[in-house]
Amino acid sequence: MSLVARQLPDQTRLDYEKDGWCRLPERLPADEVRDLRASVERLSAQDRPEVVYERDSRVVRALHGCHLLDDACARLVRLPLLLDVAESLLGGPVYVYQFKINLKQPRRGEAWPWHQDYTFWFHEDGMRRPDAINIAVHLDDVDEENGPLRLIPGSHRLGIIENPAEGATGDGHPGGGDWRQHVSADLAYTVPEAEAVALADADGLRFATGPAGTVCAFHPNIVHSSTSNASDSRRALLLVTYNLVSNAPHRPTRPAFLVARDTAPVVRLAESSR
């Protein structure tokens, strides 16, 4: 099988460029989803810094750096389904900058406030340009009740939206802050609520819902959030961030499970390798 990236459908590319996010026409196969769900259960039971909990509890909120800890996750980042999207939209070889699984446990999963991912990468890691992409994979069925991603289409074109109350310098040098504020419900960098609401009123709001196996892509600068899980169903969302090799930060300071040190291009799997 060819190891060269296939081009995306024109409509998928147009959706991403216009709205800052797109839903892929293909889903992750059921056997891959099954293996990843088993990985979530195994990793969630481990006591290690990559496992993050909801505030004042032992309810697992997120798992980080999973591709460094687990075979199914390591395999996922090499799948053509994901790499084709990243390399096609970014236009060059990529590496895994971040890997995480955000969990919303039934009735206990807390919200994520309005924010942009690139704000963290710029201020904390010194990433020079938003030449990266988030690929999101639903490991559970996601609906409007169990805390889906909410995205404001077109907001990726606004650049970084600073929150004056947070005192960011705007210089893009590593911030050296507490990395736990980058993975909790109390984020270090947020988009002011009033500004996000105004953007949503003007441009609309998209919900990244769909059955397990659904795959979406979204831009590092798109304004997004998610509500608490008000349902009896878990929401597990796997997120792989691919960054252009040429855009790798020179001196990242956050833990390696948040910011990869290995910037070698990902080698895609042959499609017959299952």
C-alpha cells in the first residue's frame, strides 16, 4: 500500500478553511475504537502524572501522552485516516505534539471554558505559528447532553484573543506556569465569556456530536468549549495534535507528556497492517 498522503475531498478542505473545523466522511473502524476504549480503562486505573482528575476528587478527567504508554494509541497516530488529514491540511511532514483523552464521566465530568488551544502553545511552549491541527476521535457516542465540543465557526481567523484579566505578555516566550492549570476546569488562558457569546451570536455555534468512531479536525485558534456532562453516558474524546516538523518549539519547558520532545516525522502505517 502507498505510504503517501491522500488528498482530502474538496468539501472537507473548504469546510476546514472556512469554519476552522470539519467532520471527516470516514469513521474510525469499530475494532480500533474497541481497543482504544480498553486502553482508556487500563490507563485510568494507573497512578501516574499523566492521569488528571476532576477537582477535589479521584474522578478521571483526562489522560495525557497516551501514545507513549499504550500500543493502541501508538498505532492510532500512524493511521493514514488521521495522518492524511494532518499532512494534507498543513502541507508537510508532521509529528505528534500532544496526545490526550478528555473524559466526561456521567453526571460528574466538568466543563471546559471558552478558550483557544494555540494560546497555550504560544505562551507556554514558544510555538511560533499555529501550523498545527487537532484531530478528535469520539470513543463514545456524543450528543448535546454529555458535553460535546462547542465550536464557533470562523473564529480561527481572529488570531489569539487575549483575556486582559489573565495578564498574558503576548511575546510567545515560555511562561513557566503550573501545567495543571492547562488541563483543569480552571484554565490559565481563556476567551472572555462575553466575547465568546458575542462571537457565537454573530457566527453561530457548532456541536461536534456523532457516534463512536466519528473523526473531526479543528484549528488551534478556533474558539471552543464544552459543557458539563448532564447525562448518564460517558463522553470520551481522544485528541491528537499534529504539528509541522518545521514549527517545533526549540526549548519546551512543560512535561514531555504535554509537549513532545521527539519531533521526528510520523511514519504512516500501511493500510493492510491490521
